[in-house]
Amino acid sequence: MDQVVFGGDDSKPMEEGVRSATSSATSGATSSTSGPSRGGKGGLTKPAAAKRKSSTGVKRKSGTPAAAKPKKARKKARFGAGPGYTVQEGEDMLLLISNTGSQDHLDWRPLKKKKKKTAAKKKTISSGKGNLKNNAQSKKKKPAVAKPRVNLGAATLREHYNGEAEENPLRTPKDLDHRWGQSLPEEVLVSIFQMIVVQDGAIPFLCRVSRVCRLWNTAAASPGLWRSVSVGFCWMTPSKTQTPRTEEKIQNTIGWLASERFTQLREFTLNHWKKNVDYAVKVVSQSCPQLASLNLSYCTGVTGKAFLSLAENSPSLQSINMQYSEYQVEGLAQLLKTNGGKFRKFLFTHGSRNEMLLAALSRGCCPDLEFLEINWNVLEGGFCKLPIHIQALQHGCPKLKTFRLLNVVLGRKTFRNADVSALGFPLLEELCMPTSSSCPTSDRDLWDLLLASPKLRVLDLRGCFNISAPGLAALPCEELECLFWGQYFNSTCNSWPPPARKDLHKLMEKWSRSMRELDLANQLFSQEDLELALGHLARAPDPSTLRSLNLSGTRISPPALRLIIRHSTALNYLNVTSCRNLPRGQKRVHRGREEITQLLVALQ
């Protein structure tokens, strides 16, 4: 309830006016008499009262009050809505207390004399309490005014933020709050998109954001964002068949992307495509002269037409990945013969008809090859033997830096026509020969591969149980950083348990200065040999060299473990599961320096 206070001397004239208005509105209408016939306390004198008659013609007694006398019915004064306040008297002021609700916004006005009013005015000025609410609600409703359209195009906003355009009075901060993406400069959007593309890929992210607005479409079309593209599953489950309409839609999409977006494409990947592989490779090779890397893993139906299109239209192609794919071997072999001189990276899965590829590599079709990976499908079980002469491969790929044989074993045969001085991989830095089962690779096989590899940094021999510590110590590499020598095959193998090991301390004495990652899982070295080997690692000049150590299933003792933990300040991975010489509760994987420090405290 709102209160308005009027006080002081200035309130007297208003007090008299308010009293007269209130008395005239609340008291009954009384007819006036002529002459000074009033006496007492405002009542009529007896002679005047005796002479006066009521409206019914019956004389009123002298003692009867005037209010009890029957009166003639008169028409009540009509008011619009009544006053919106109540007047209360104080000692020296008047209180005007509002009795209207917060939703009533009509001022009280008395009705004027009868005049001809239009229908609209009659609805607006009406008497009664019920019409007052309707009147207030009708006044609340305001006609909807259409907001002026503001052009927030990319060019206009760019000029606006550069100070080249005049300020638009119709544009308010509220209009720009929910359109911040349209007000960013194009260069900023491209930088943001680039970070997301590096993490999540160009497709389908760029295709989706290009539909937001024109500015985002322009930013998403930047050729620099489309340099590496990966498309998988072809928009549907591989097991389901594609209708002709779906195939046409896929071809149209690939064709449009190749002509409109892939102008600077360098790396292109197709995964799990069952159809339209030839069409996609053909369109991409014709529209992308800068294509340098092609990945067609887990694809089927790759014919010689695709490889022929690559040979004719992709002069910059340096890397090709055909792992776990079904393709025409003759077409790929022909591509190696024609364009193999520019290849730097080659990956494929060994099959029954891959002798052509191995022969092409041995004949020197890829003399500048630096990365070679040959794997075997693990689902088929065990490992496979690779029918290739190791000396021939060394002669054909002398610049090889990374050589990976996953579940593959090389054959031991010499290459008679090769020069002995040209044998070996002088630039080899990584050799990986892991297998999921026991591998018969021996010290002689390893020596044939690494007899001329002084730059070797990574050596992965997991599963090669016939390799011995003296055979590793005889290798010419002096700066080996990663040695993975764990045995992970299951107990069903005929060679389980592996033979006893010794002379591990000779390896650690040779490579203690450079060793960063060491994996000796399930190697049966004696406790004394392990203590000597870890002692050499602890005496390394740089305590921050060793970072990862896997001793799962070994006979490591608590004193040797305390020594290596205390010295290796950068050690952040330690696996001591199934180590019988350690107390319970500590035989687990410890990640991070904090957990390794807690292990050190527990072992003391």
C-alpha cells in the first residue's frame, strides 16, 4: 500500500477541499431550507420540523432523528471507478493511503455529463468493479511493433569493428550478444577452427560449422583447414549394403569436396570403405596435385584403376598405407615401379600374393624409402614368415630409418649378387620385431639386421625368447634409448617358461647413459644379476635419463628397487606386478612421481 504524506502549514487548504469532497461523496443528499432556521448542533428547530412533511405525507415527530425518516428514492451519482485512495486525518497532516493494486494504472475521474460517446469510448470508460480489471488488462496489452532488421553480414561487421562503417542506431548490444560468432574477424575463426581440426579432424566438423552463417562458411572454406582429411565408414555401417541413391549421393559429396575444398589437400584417409574406393581415389588424385599421403586401410575393392590414377595425377605422393585392405597387388606393384622413387613411407599387410611387393622393394624401386612397416593379421593367429632375403632388402632400401615387422619373421638367406660393403641399414634408428607368441628369431638374425646400424635408438624384441644378453651387447649401437624385451606370450606356448637369463649387467653398463625406457617383463634373470644391472643404471651421470621401467614378473629385490627409485628423479612409470620378492600391496603399476615416492617410503 502506497502512502503519500502531506504535512505542515501548506496542508490546510487541501484539508478543507478534501473534507468537502469526502462529505459530499459519502453522506446522503438532503434538501436545504430557506431562512436561518438551524439551531443547536446543526439540527432543525421544532417549528420548522413540525411544518415539514416527509415524502409519504406523514408528519414526523419532533424528537425523531432525520436519518430515520423515509426518503424518496433518488438516482445515485455515477462515478467511473471511484477514488484510488483513502483519507485519514492526523494531528497536523492528512494521510492519503492508496487502495489500488499494483496492476491498476487508471486514475480516478468522475463521469462528465451525458454526451454522445462512440462505442470505443464506452468500452474504455465504464462503471463497476468487474469492468475495471478488463480495462486495466486492455491497457496493458501494447501493439507489437516489428523490430527493425539489422544486417549483420560478415563484411558489415568487419567494417564496423575496423571503424570504417558508421554506427547504426538500430543496432544494440543485445543484438550482438547472441551473435558473437558473426562479429569475429575471419582470421580469428580460422585459427579457432584449426585447433579443433587438429584434435578432431576436418570432417565432419568443418561441414557442420559451414552451415551456421556466411561468415562461418567463408572461414570453414579456408584451404589451410583441409590439408588433412579422414573419412570413415562412408556414412553408414560397413555390414549394410548401399542403395544406388546412396552411392550417387556419396559420389556427389566426394566430387564436390575434392573440387571445392581439397585444393591444398596433402593427407587423405579412407577407412572401412567397401564401395566407391576407386571413384574417391580417382577424384582426389585428379583434384589434389599436392597429395603426399594416402591411407586406404580396411578398404575393399581397390582395383588397378585407382593405382593408375595415382601414378598419372599424383606426382607428390610419398606415403601409402594399405594395411588390412583387399586390393589388386599387380596395380600396387606397378605403382611402386613407376612412382616408387619418390616414396618415403610404405605400410602393408603381408598376404599370399605380396611377393611382388617384396620383389619390387628388393630390386630398388624405392631407394629413398625411410619407413617400412609389414604386419600380419593377429586374428589369423601366431606369426608369419616373410620370404625375403634380408641382404636384398638392405641393398634395395639403404636409407631406411624405421623398420617394423609386427608378427612377422624374416628368412635367413644371403643375397649373392650384392656387395658386402653395401649391406646393412646404416641410417636405421628404430627396429621393431614384436610378436604375440614365442618368436624363433635368434642372435644371428638380429646381427644380420643390425650389423651396420650405429644410430639405433629403439629396439623392440618382445616375444623373441631366443635373443640373449651377450648377443645384444655385441650390437654396434652405443646410444640405445628404448629396449623392449618383455615376454608376453601365454603359458600355452611350447617354450614356456623361457630359458634362464644372465649377464644383464653388461647391457646396462653399456647403455646406462642413454637408457630412457626399459622393459624386462617376465625375464628370468637372477636376483644378483638384477641388482648389478640396476646398480649400473643408478650410477648414470644424468639422474633424469630413465623415465619408464617395467620389471613385472622378475626377481627384483627391495634394496635394488630403492636404489633405482632414489637415483632416477625423472622416473614416472614403474611396473612391479607379480614380483614375489616385494611385500604385498606394493606389487602393482605405479604412475607418476608421487606414487613412486610413496613406494620408496613403504620399502624403507
